[in-house]
Amino acid sequence: MLKLSESVYNALREHGEETYPHECCGVLLGCSHDGVNEVEDAVRAGNTRTDSAHNRYHIAPQELVKIQRQARERGLDIVGFYHSHPDHPAQWSKTDFAEAHWLGCSYVITAVEKGVAQQTNSFLLTGTTEEDKSFEDETIQVEELVAGRC
Amino acid sequence: MKIFIPTPLRAYVDKQDAVQVNAQTVGQALDALTVQHPDLKKHLYSDEGKLRAFVNVYLNDEDVRYLPEKEATTVTEADSLSIIPSIAGGWD
């Protein structure tokens, strides 16, 4: 299960509307316990795939290093990522799966149709290795979270 | 020096977010890490012994692949290494 506040949920959907018709992307910070990824904050990241931003995203590793460092200073971990699918369903694609390597993390996808956010879904990357990984549908629970729970 | 471990790999380093190693080069640091935590090796390296393509290693804020001396780059106790799997995708 993925738990996030309404403000974080709205923020990642709005990000997808702002970057339309390009894909947005970002990182979910929080903590994991008892099979729940609990998000305290969503951090926007730049999409380096300017050559094909309408159907691809990529976060520069250097930006991830900085986000991970800032998270650590706040006592948080990277528990997931989000991106948008402009004019396409909120379902993972072959590319999403091939490029997913953060086992145990949530991958949130928002469909943005004609600039307006539609469905938002989350997929948990399960498995123990690159060879046996798979995406599982994950319930999103939007609730008011108390800051500092992680 | 410290090696920061991303969340997916912490299960193989006793749930620590960082591992302390003694090393003079980046390569020695990575070797020390996998000697201390052998289960980590298959997640970082291919069967041919090469770092997996999606595994990025940063020395402070520099990608080790683009450093002139790559894994032979010398390090000090004040440096840190970050292991960062790549993140990418898209609907097509």
C-alpha cells in the first residue's frame, strides 16, 4: 500500500498537468514499514529526455544523489517515484518495467489527458533481483498524514 | 569512507543506509563493500563481473564512469560514494 497526503497527491498530479504534453517525473520521500510505503514529501525532478519528453522520462543520477542526500538529512528515504503519461493510460509500459530497478519502491503513474490529470495508479516493484522482478498493482490511500511519522 | 546504500539494496547490508570501508581508491572501496556484504555482489555486478548498466556510482557529486581514472580514482576518508540505480521510463 502507498500512503500519501492529499497535498502530495495533488502536487504530483498538478506536476503532470504543468509539464503536459511532456512527461513529468519526481521522487517520493518517506519511510517503509509493514509493507506500506508512506510518503511525507514529493520532490520534483527534471526530465532529461528532452529529445522525446512526450513519451519518455529520465532523472539524472546526479539529481538523485542530491535528492537522496537531502532526504537523509531529513531522516527520510526514497520510497518511490512518480511520472505522467500524457494522453495515455495510467498503466506501466514495457519501457517503465525495463527501466524499473528500485525493488520495494512504488512507481506512481498519472494519466494526463489534454492537459488534465485523470487516473493515478501505483505499482509496487516486487522481487528480489533484476531477473525475478515484477510490478504489482498497489492501493493508494490518500489521508492526512502527521508530519514527522517517519 | 562512507558508501551510501539505496533503499532496495539495504536488505543485503543489514538494513544500514551507509557502510563504512577503508580504501585508497573507488575500486578498493567497492571491493571492500562486497567482501563485507557478499550478497550485494550479484545486485551490483553482471555475471561477467562488470558493474550493471543501471547501477550508477557517484564519488561525492561526480559519476565515477566519467572520472579520468574511473575506479582507480584515489579517495580520502572525507569522500563518500553513493550507489544510485537509474530511474527512467515512459509510456512508449
